[in-house]
Amino acid sequence: MLTKRIIPCLDVRDGRTVKGVNFTNLRDMGCPVELGLMYESQGADELMFLDITASVEGRAAMLDFVERVADNLSIPFTVGGGVSSRQDVTDLLNAGADKVSINTAAVKRPELINEVSTQFGSQCCVVAIDARKKDETVWEVLIKGGRESVGLDALAWAEECVSRGAGEILLTSWNRDGMQNGFDIEMVKAFSEKLPIPVIASGGAANPESFVEVFQKAGADAALAASIFHDKIYSIEDVKKVVRNAGISIRD
């Protein structure tokens, strides 16, 4: 069994970590570099930094911020937000990012996935999908930080992303985001069973047991959380202990 990953997510706006519910009502949670260092010391496997207003504001992610992160952290980290061209990816990787997450730009121009995976390799191409439930088995794609629906079936879009060379899918449930009532097991399971690449579950982490559930019942390859870590409800160590005790392979 492949080793599962625990990934804290830091949504960044104006150089600060923020967190809300359903992508709104954002609260200031502190300095993202300091939080990243804390999570690294707790045993985080990777980190995710998302510049949540870059796409809406029509700009690229802040390179000076990425350089500061790279200078201070030793674990892998992914950067997303405002990535719309191969040059953006080049700049982020040169600044020290290990992977790059693309979302809005990929929906608007799917060829970007081909370009990124061909030039830089699938291993650094993460496609983020923000999905909102339409009915029991259908989820629609949202873009621009959850602000806009594009009438696209999320699972069909994920399959197209795979065909174009995506290396991982970061799957966020809009309905569960910030709610702390558990991951959307049904959605994550549907994507994990259908896709041949790793699926990172995001949205709704409530406690260590919710990580066990999304790994065992939904087949997620990694699980991402923000609120429970930022608010110090649980630490990475708390989560890993419970996951490991459930017999799930996880890094020390």
C-alpha cells in the first residue's frame, strides 16, 4: 500500500494566511512562512500554498513569497493561484516551488495542462478542482476561488485533466470547505475509483478520524486540511498517530 500524505493548506491573501467557510468570511490566521515551519516541525509530509485572489485579480502568484518559503522549508511544497502560462510555472519552479497547482486557467485553456506536463513533467503538474454538488452523483466545477460556476461536470473534467498529463488532482468540496464536518466521502471515492493518478482530498476535515475515513473508505492518496490545524484544534502529530493506529501506512 502506498504511503498516505497529510498536507496542511495555507490560503494566502496579501501575504497573510486566511481561512473562511465556503471560500468566504476570511479570517487572518498568521504568517504563512511561520505556519509552514511549524507544520514542518510537526511532521507534515508536504505543504500547499494557494494565492486565493491571484486569479480574480488577474495576476501571478507572488514570487518573493515563494522564495521566502523555499529558503526556510525543507519539505516539498506546491504553489497555486494565478498560474496561467508556462512562464508562470517556470518562474515558480525557479523560485523554489516543487509543484505547481493550476485551476481557473486550466479550465479556460485546457491545453495549458499539456504544455506544463510536457515541459516540466507530470510530477509537478497538480490540477485543482473546486467542486460543488449538483445532485447525488454529479458535481460541478467552480473557478476564481469558488466564485463562478462554468457548467462543467467535475468528474468528466478530472478525466480530461488526466488525459492531458496532470500528475495529481487536488479535489476540494465547496460544500464542505471550512465546515469541519468531515470530507465528502462519496465525492472523493467517485474520483479515486475513476482516476489513475493520486487524488488529494480537501474540504471538511473535522478530526483525525476523518482522515482515517477518507483514506480507508474513499481511497484518497492524500488529505489536505486548514482550519483544524490553523486553529490548533489538532496537530499533524495528533492526526498521524490516529491514522497510523488504524493500520494505514504513513510517513513518520
